[in-house]
Amino acid sequence: MRVAIIGSGPAGFYAAEALLKRTDMAVDVDMFDRLPTPYGLVRGGVAPDHQNIKAVTRVYEKTAARPTFRFLGNVRLGRDITVDDLRRHYHQIVYAVGNEADRRLGIPGEGMPRCTPASVFIGWYNGHPDYRHARIDLSVSRVAVVGNGNVAIDAARILLRTPAELEKTDIAAHALEVLRNSQVREVFVLGRRGPMQAAFTAAELKELGEMEDAEPVVAPGELAGCVDAQAADDSPQGKNLKVLHSFAAQQHGAKAKKLHLRFLVSPTEVVADAAGNVAALRLEKNRLEIQSDGSARARGSGEFEVLEVGMVLPAIGFAAEPIEGVPYDEKARVIANEDGRVVDPVSRIVIANEYVVGWARTGPQGLIGSHKGASAHVVAHMIADGAEIAARALPERDAIVALLRGRGVQIVTFNDWKQLDDVEVARGERRDAPRDKIVDVEAMLAVLAPR
């Protein structure tokens, strides 16, 4: 059976691994990515000061080393190749394209300068080619990050790290230069629900207390109504609460920068100054209502406050981008599917031999490791469905390469990527960093051009 996987992030690589490990069926996998570089979110989303998480790429390298695996980078679905092309050349297709769009606040003033989606900020400091030209103005002293997940915590932490902390990471050189001159001294992380509903993890939270020149600040009142830290259970929420209580008990003033963790507030308006830039964020204080299923919903209280900040970074989630020819669920903002099988978004009828894994299937949930089991689950469907279709005759395996080259596409192989990898690592050694990323696709291709 021959399978095309569109996207080379964790979910795509875990699907490839599950397919290539099968002993009951011979499988060839071609993995496509629109960028010349593999690894998706691990390269472009994981914070640069989390090198231990990025080490997971060693597992993906083992998958890529299998003789029945090929990487075809710098190939964009909908531009260089169509879904119909894939259907002709493969028995099955797996969409592993992740969530590349961001969710918006939907409040007045959101589009003004210095109100920037966290996805843009993160892509910018991670050297993602899409965001290399983003204009990030850190000439302000106070920033609001809206959201209570790990993405919000990452953004806040990078804003407050010292240049010495950052320069030993693989942060993009252009971002490091801007952050060296940053005027940011206070960051406010704002959650619409309470501490017990926050989506960040205790490990991420603890890091906030380990920064060189910034300290977390939690006002005791922010934890009012929560169970006592000593009585909190060992659940993720209980662990978070213990860390927050420890922050609330700390004496402050030893470090120059502050990271304020606020709860039960929702932004209702981004307020502009005379020049049209962000001057403040209007917040409504919330109360929690427990639903019949036990979940907690935030409801506005009608009480407002104005938080003076010069920049706003909404970090309230991501969504899949629609791709031409791929069924899209407009409401859920994912590829339309039933348990990983792609379906027509209206009739919900299964589209044979097409599947989806990762965030493009579920929306933005789960840590990187959780995709291994989830992708294997979808692969089990593929094998069950593929027993008969594997007999369908296809063009020669190299026909897809000839098709792309005929269209003028410069395909980047995994060996090509290793060449880019070597160049980036050598560049990074100059500042004692793991790598210094090439952030421009044309510059990447120029490195690989025949001399």
C-alpha cells in the first residue's frame, strides 16, 4: 500500500511510524510539507528555551531513515499538487496539516497596531518563514497575554527572559536582536476562567519562578474560592494550584520584571491612544457557573476595569486553515472527519481512503506525545479499510517526483534537510546555541542549489 502524508509535524511522523512498523502489510510512505524543513510545530511552535522537548525529533529521524519512507519538502498542497493528483498516485491520503490559523477575540480594537495574535509572535521568534517579516514592537513596558494555556505561558516567558538566557537557545536571530532591546517590564497573563480551569501544566508554571530577572506575581485574591493548596488532589489542576499558592506566598521585589497571573477576566475592548496604538485593555470581571456536566463556564459580572498595557497578544487557540479540495468543518474549524476518517461536511458521508490526524482532526489539544497513540488509532482504521484497495494499480512510485519536477518544483529530500540542518547547527555554534535558523525559504533553497 502506498500512502501520502500531508504535513511533517508530530502527528504526521507518528502516523508514518505506525504505518511503517506494520508486519501484516507492506507500506510505502511519502511525506509532503509546504516548507523545506520538517517537524512542523516542534520546529516552529515549541519555545526555543525548551530544547528538551525538541529532542523528540531524534525519534522522527529514525522513521525517516526507513527505506520505504520519503520526505518531499517545499511542496504545497493546492499550489504545487492537488488532491486529485494524490488520489491518482496513492492508495490512501493522510492530512496532518495542524492548525495554522489563530482564533480571534472578536472585540472592538482588535486589529490595531501592537495587538498581535500570539501565533504571529511565536512564529516570529521561532523563525517560521511565514512570520519572519512580522513587526513586533517591544518599545512598551507592559504587555497583556490573553489566554491560560501553555502557548500564553510560552509567550510571556520569552518576553521576560534575559538576552543571556535567550542567546543560548535556537531563537531566531532577528527576534533575539529585538528582544535584546525590549522595554517590556511587566506581562499580564489573563484567563477568563479560574485557576482550576487553566489549561497550562504545572511544569510550565514552575518555570516562571526560575527566570533570571523576572518573578511571577499572584495576588491572594486571585485564588479566592479555590480549595486549599494542601488539600488539593494530585490532579493536573491540583498541581497547578499548589504552584500558584507558592507564588502568592512569595515576597516580591528582588527581580526587575514581573509576570502577573490574573484569572476570571475577559477583554471586552482594546483601547487606543491618540496615535491609534494599544493603550489599554478593558476587562470584565467574571464569575463561574457550574454546568450540569460539572464543567465551569465564565459569565460576565457587569463589573469592569481598565488595564493599561501597550501591547496585546491574544493566545486563545488555533484552527485549521481550509485547503482547496479538502472537506472543511466551518463550525469546528478542522478537516471534516468522523474519528479520523474524512467526511463530507454536510452529509457526513465518509470519503474513501482519506484520513486526518493531529490538530487538523481534533483542534488544538494534547501535548506532542499524545499524538502517538492518536495517530496509531487512525492508522488502524486505514489498515482495516485498505485490505482491498491496496490491490489497485498505481503509477510508478517515482511518477509523483517527475510530475512535480515537470511543474518546476524544487523538491527538498530528507538528505537535503540534513544538509540544511548542518548549516544551521554550524551557524548556531557562533553564539553557543543549538542552531541559528535560516528563516527564508529562498535562502534555504539557495543553500541546496547545485554549485
